[in-house]
Amino acid sequence: MPKIEVNESLFFKLLGKKMDAASLEAILPNAKAELDAWDDSSTDIDERTIKIELNDTNRPDLWSTAGLARQLRVRETGEVPSYPFFVPLGESRKTTYTVIVDESVRKVRPYLAGFVARGPAISDAMLKDFIQTQEKLTWNYGRKRRSVSIGLYRPSIIAWPVHFRGADPDKESFVPLQETRNMTLRQILAEHPKGKEYGFILQDEAVHPLLLDDKDRVLSYPPIINSADLGAVLVGDQDLFIEVTGTEYPSVSLTASILACDLADMGFNIENVEVQYPYDTPFGRRVVFPGYFQPEMSAGIEETKKLLGMDMSTEEARQAAQRMGSRTRIEGDRIVIKPAEYRNDFLHPVDLIEDILMGMGMDKFPPEKPHDFTIGRLSPMEELSRKAKLSFVGMGYQEMIYNYLGGRREYIDKMGIEPGSVVKISNPMSESFEYLRNSPLPGLLGTESVSSKAPYPHRIFEIGKVALFDEAENYGIATRQYAGFLSSHAQADYNETASHAATLLFYLGKEYAVREAQDCRFIPGRQAELLLAGKRVGIFGEIHPAVLEAFGITMPCAGGEIDLDLLLN
Amino acid sequence: MDAISVAKTLHPLEVRILLAYEPGSEIDGEILRSQLHFREGQENQTFSWLLAKGLIEEQGRTQSLFFELTALGREYADKGIPERRIFNFISKKGAARLPELAQELGLDQKTVGSAFGILSKEGALGMNEEKKASLLPGAVFPERMEKLGALIARALAADGILEEACLDAESLELVKSVAKKRGAQDAPFRVAERERVVYRLSQATAEQRQILKSLGVTGEELGALTPAMLESGAWKKGSFRPYNIGVTPARTIPGRKNPYVEFLESVKDKLVSLGFEEFDGNMVETEFWNSDALFMPQFHSARDIHDVYSIEKPSMAKFIEEPHLSKVAAAHENGGDTGSRGWNYHFDRDFTRRLILRSQGTVLSARQLPTAKVPGKYFGIVRCFRYDKVDATHLSDFYQTEGIVLGEDVNLRTLLGFLEMFAVEVAGAKEVKYVPGYFPFTEPSVEVHIKHPVLGWFELGGSGIFRPEVTKSLGIDVPVLAWGLGIDRMALMALGLNDLRELFSPDLESVRLRRALQ
């Protein structure tokens, strides 16, 4: 969930009024936002920022000062702002600026959108905000620049038209931002900080994308880095050329739309850019940006009332939908919307219905007690586990609970078992959490290894899950409920643990037999498998001193484990 | 403590002293042993009790020596001192070489040497020309040695102890000559020092005597009730000594449930009481059930390689159940028959089989849907796995509490009704607040914040109505409410902890001493 920092004065200017923390907190839920922190008055008024957390990952338009202010403003006034520079999909418009896309980028980064913004000199706060928006959009919405990346330029020093084409990473070179030397694309990926960070996107590609002006001067190397010559924007600049490239056209286009609306809200005039393709795109071969491409969405009043559990008129519902920024109308018993230019999050009528809810406000919906009668019950396994637990507690055992992820040392090496018998994670975060346990015994022995100062006798047990390889399962791995138990004191031995196993099974109502076992975790000749109708359901015995030594335990231990799933069936 | 309470806490040994001696009397251990038949050790313990109560005061202490028979001394008492045995041997069997004597008598050569020295000095034995020890003419056994033998016998009769004060000057000199303070194992006596402490009964004992007499306490009261007393009925003839109930009782180590598990069980019981049926499932799941079935697009940023744990081997499920696979894939690609536009991308049917550790309890809700009853309410408190750095607020595996409600009854307002029920019944909240939330698989979505009596305002959970892309793809046509509760903060509070790692602590003593729910 993205967190953004908004400049306090810029935010209030765009919101149209000032607010204190309490009243801001009260309206932030209208944007699914939460107040995180607010610089106090010790910070200079122009520098003061408000930290806000945004919860809706489908509303990237809210991840900027202008976008958040817009949502809150529209929600309050019901006035939908007008952005006349949008060109509906499929319509042509004569533009001053053109980008010509070459066939050679089709495979690696096929789509581009862009526009030019002219307006007031860019302030420090605006530039900071813009860079933050760019980061949030490309990181969260653009999947770390994979599907969306953004570049900013000064249009006046560019020789138009701009060209977007493929390049041989070993042959072409330019001076990237934060550098003074000419570097090949390959060098940039290997040596430049941004190249190292985002190089993974291009590393397997033979042809890399490059944006150049008509004099063949490099603007940028999307999605990695801009050029130091034509790709630098500074405080005080009045004109901007903004391009968005990526692999998924609606996201690319929406990103350009969001940036255009933000700049328009801050007083810029937006001018269109036409992008020409030699190949078909979802939006055609000649596309003008910013473009309006979102289809209409509608919801019937009856389904709206049913989902929200509340009576309302069609007009009430329409007005509520409009307060979320969309253009609305009524057709019969349906509310129809043209989504706001900066939104593309209507996949299903329920998304519109949620907008209606948001536009009305959650406080308009009093909770209602549910009517349906259902019978509650614990799972049969939980019932069985609780019975087993009662027996263990009655025999003087303390219940323990452990994590299920662990390291090779505890689960395998110390237990002296085969590595192949424990489920392994292929992308562990650390060596300590690399395996999913196959037994409760390592946890119990872990307790013994750290509890030698606790008064003896120790009698401990755990009832919990283990994962076992099982070829018969679709996943090849079965989850089982196990009871593990361990007694540790100077006289702990086979007889004691056998007696406890017998007591447990007696009270669970199970007739069992025992058979000699050969499990290296236990002392040979002092271990027994538990058999239920001839089937092995568990094992108990004296823990092998080699295991105790590996765990650093100097007190005899006897115990075992029982598969409760097998007892249940 | 007043005098009567003091009297009630007196031990029978104390009572016997107080009743036997007038205030001002002087007593010591020897007196108690001989007159009141105290056993060794009892007197010192009783003195310390009486001192603590101010009933006696120390009058003075004197040091005295005593001599204690060693193991060797006891052997001498049994077989005779070496001098006597050598003298007798030679008297009967004639002259003998010293090594021969040592062998015959089972003595070491050094002992034989020194005994011969003493006997020859006393004029009893001499060494003849054959280098044999032989009786000198007219020799008798020396009187001094005779006396030593007698003293050893006397010591044996007196529990192995000879008191300095009970010996005349000659005997004392004799005993001292064969006694050692250290390394006494090769001497018949060990010298030791004893301190005799004399106590005087204080004036306060007058009142105690009075009270004891008026209460009829004799010091002969019954101690522990024994099976023998019950069989013989002896208990009827006496009264029971009252015990001091102010003493801290000994520690008992009981069998116990783990308090965290007990907390989880209490939440389960609450949910069952609200009509929910428990479900459970596999820890290892597929991308399909963990995310695809929940309509999270495969390109979603939360599905990156470093957000879920994947399984090394096997890495893929053999198959995904139909028709779920096809319907879910269609919902992703173009909405299928769910009324949705879909995410508009190519659904990867290999990726969806990838095996991972379940990262959210909602997996179980999705899995439950195809076979769920309508109306139906389900819940699970299950272990989930997250790619998080483990610290006080993050665990790599932890419990999530999740559930669903199916039925025509389900809408936004009944959803709020359920959240209110959870807030009040499960969390004990006094105030409840609802704000719009966001989850990829629900629309609308609501977060519930509660004011907890101790923790203050916090987010108790999230919920929403499953998107039709989720429910319709799994064959459900009624609305389904999905909810999740964050109960770990309440668990920490209930257990008096502030670090999530403590919930799974392996330390036995800390778990033993952890209190259960208040």
C-alpha cells in the first residue's frame, strides 16, 4: 500500500481550503486514505508535509497531492472537473507534437503515451511531488517499471518528431543522468545505479528501447534512465514533455492521463501528442494523448439496493456516483457512468456500486443484524485434538506452540534425518526459515535445549501441523495434524513414555498394537511404532543420545509423535 | 503478633521447653538431650525458633574439646590396640621379626614399628640377636597402654565421643598423645572443638506458659495424620497440632494448556457460538487457490517472487480441479460469465499450478466455496506464511482468522452487522467505527476499527463482499461475505506480552509461568 508525502500548502491550495488534523482524518476515508503523520509547526510552512497512506491499489490517481486533493474536493462539492484536452479513443486531432514508434521496439516495450504541459514555472514543491508521483506510479502500479515507466523532458530543446526505436545495447551509447561520461546501454545496466536497479527488466532482451529526437540525440533509455543532456528537468522550467512507455496499453495511457490531470489542476495547459505505430495496438495505429479510452459502466438500481442492503432512488445513486468523479446519467432503472479520465477501476458493476456507497458515505448505512440461522461447530480434527490435549494435560504435560518454519540445523542435521524428507522453500528469506517442519519433535527438543534451568521433570507436548511428502496427493505434499510429546528428567525412559502413549490412546478409545521400529531419532531397541489396525500412526521411545547431544541436552528425554489425521479416519 | 497467635504457632518442641522450665532458667543442648530426650540437632533448631520469637536469650558460650573415635579407633576397640596385639602374639608364639608381625596381625609395617618402639621404651620388648622382637625377662604389658585400651572402649560405649571435661589429667594427656586434629585417619581419635551455648528463658515465657496451659497444649499434639492413626483410631485420643498457614506453599508444576493456544481456542469457541463452522486446509497451496481464485491478477505486485514462499520440490501441483481452472482463467482474461470485463491479460495455466506456502487464510474461504452450504457460515484460524523479516511485529509464520458468510441475507448492512458482532463479542469493544477498505477480492470492502478497553482504537479486521468474479467462477450465485480478524494484538494483551515472537516461545519456564486469560 503506497504512502505518500504531500506538501501541506500545495495540498490545501489544490483542496481549496485549509483543515486541521481531525477534520482531515474525518474525510480521508472518502479516498480510502489514512493520516499517517503531519510535520508540526517547527517545520517551515513551505516545507511542511503530511504523510498519508493509500489503501486502494486500484486507484493510482490518488497517489499524488493533486489526485488526492481532487478526490476529496469532488466528493465534497459534487462538481466534476473538466479536462477538455482529452481526446476520445479513435478520434484524430491535429497536434504540434508527434512520436514515431519503430517496429523494433514492438517485442520489448511496445506502447508509448505522451503529452506536453505548459504553465507556471515549476516550484520545488511541485517538482518533488511530481518525482514522488512518478516513483509511486511506476513502482506500485507499473510493477517496478516493468509495465509502466515515465520520462520528463524540456520540449523546447528537442528536435521533433521524437522517435522510439530498438537499439543494440552494446553499440549505442549516451551520457545518462548522474554521469558525465558516454556509456553503452550495456555499461549503464552494469554500472549505473538505476541500471543495476532496473536492469532485470531488459537483461534477457536482444534489442533495448531507446527514445531519441529527430537529430538522433538520446532522450532516454526506457525504463532505465534519462539522458543528462535532454532528459533533465529543473525547478523554474515552464514546459514539460512527458512520456510513458510500457507493456500494457491501458496502464500506460492511464498513467499519462493521471499525470496530465495533476498538472492541469496545478495550472498547466496540456497539449496533445500523437503517437504513430507501424503495428496494431489495442488503441489503433495513430493514437492521440491524453486519450480517453475507458468504457462506460452501469449498474441497475435493484442490484445496487440489494448489494448495499438499503433503499434509495436512482437519482440518489447517480448523485453519489458523481461525487466520486465520474460523469453520470440515468437510463431507465440503470445508473450509467463515464469513468473519470484518471480512473480505470470499473471491471464489474459492483465497482460502480461501491462508488455509490462511497459517494453516500459509510455512515449512511446502519449495521443490520443478520437473519440467517446456521449451526456452528468445531472441525472434527479440532474436537479430537482437544480430547488428546486434555489427556496430556492430565498426565502433567505443558502444552507448547512453535513456528512451523525452521532451519536445516534444527529440522534435519540435529535430528540426524535425511534432508530429502523435509519440505524445502526455494526462495527462503533466511537460513533460519528454509524448511517446513515434518515433525513436532525438533520444536520440543528445542525447548529442552534452552530450558535446562527450569525445574524438572519437564513434560511438554504440542498439537499442530506438519508437512509430509506424499506422492498420492495432487500437491505431492500432505498437511497432517500431529501430537508430539516429550518427557525430560533423570529417569525419563521408554516405560514412562509407553505408559503415557497407552493412556492417551485408551482415552481416545483406540485399540493399538506396537511393533519394533528402526528410527534413528530414537535409541535402537527402545522405540516402538504405534499400529492401528496394522497401520503405522506414530512412534515413541527414548530419544537417541546423539540427537540430545546435537541439541546440547544433558538430560534423558523420551517421547514420540502421533498422526492425529490417521486416528480420525 | 500477639501472644496468643505466637502460642498457636509454637512447635511441639518449643512447647515442651516452655512447659518444662521456669522463666529465668538456663538451658543448653546437653540439658535438652538428657532431660527432654531431644534428638541431636533438634535442640539447635528449637533454639533458633525460640530466639526468633524472643522467648530465650543467649546467656554465654564456652568452648570445649572432645575426642571422637575414628574408623581406626573403632577397629582398635574391636581387635585391640596394636601394642596389645603384638605383646600377646609374642607372648604366645615367641619372638618374631617385625615384617612377620605385620603380616600375621594384618597391620602395616609403620604401625608395627611405632608400637614396637613404645613397648621397648616401656621395657616390655627388646630386639634379640636374630633381629627378632622378643619379650624381655619379667615383662608385663605396660599400664599406660592398658589405660589407652580402656579409654578407647569407654569412647566406643559413649557414641564414640570422649568429652575433655570428663577426663582426668592423665587420661587427657594419654588421649591427646594419640589424637590428631587433621589427617586423623591414621590415629584412633580425632580432636574437635565444641561450643556450648547457654540460653536463658526470657520473662515473656511466663505469659506463654500461661497461655499454653489455658489452651491445654502439651506439646504432645498429633502431627501428620497417618494411615496407622486412622486404622488404630489413635487420632481420637489426641488433638492435632495447628499448622502455620502463613508459610509460602511449595511450587506445583501442573500440566497446562499453552495460554496462546487457549486464547485461540476461546476465539474459536466464540465464533462457533455465533453459528460459524470451522474449516481447515493444506499449508502448501497453489498459486491458483492462494491468489488466482481470489481474482488477484497474476501480474499483481503482491504476487512477485519475493512475496510468497515457493516450494523447491515438487514445485508444481499435478493439476488444478476443473471446472474451476477454466472458469477462473476466463474471469481473469475477459470476465467469463461473471459479468466482469476481466483483467484483460493472458492467464498463465502453468504458473497457476506453482506450489507455495499459503500466504493468507482467504485461501480456505475460496476452497470452501464450491462445497459450501447456503446459507452457511465458516471460519478458520490457520497458520499462514509471509515473506517478512522476523521482528517484534512480524513473523514468518503466524495465525490468521478468516471466514465467510453465504446467503441471500448478505449485503453491506448485514456485513456491518457481522463486524459489529465480532467487535463486541470477540473483542469486547465498546465503540466501533467502519471505514471503506480495499481488498483485491472484495467489493465493497470495509475495515472495522474498534475502541478496545485497554488497547484504544485499532483496526480489528477487514471484510467485504466477494467480487462476483470470485464467487461465480466457483459456482456460487449468492453474495458471500468474507472477513478477517487481526487478533494477535488482543492475544499479546491477554498474555501480557509485547513481542509477537513470544507467542511461540520455546522457553519452558516462561511458558509455565505465563498466566492464562484473565
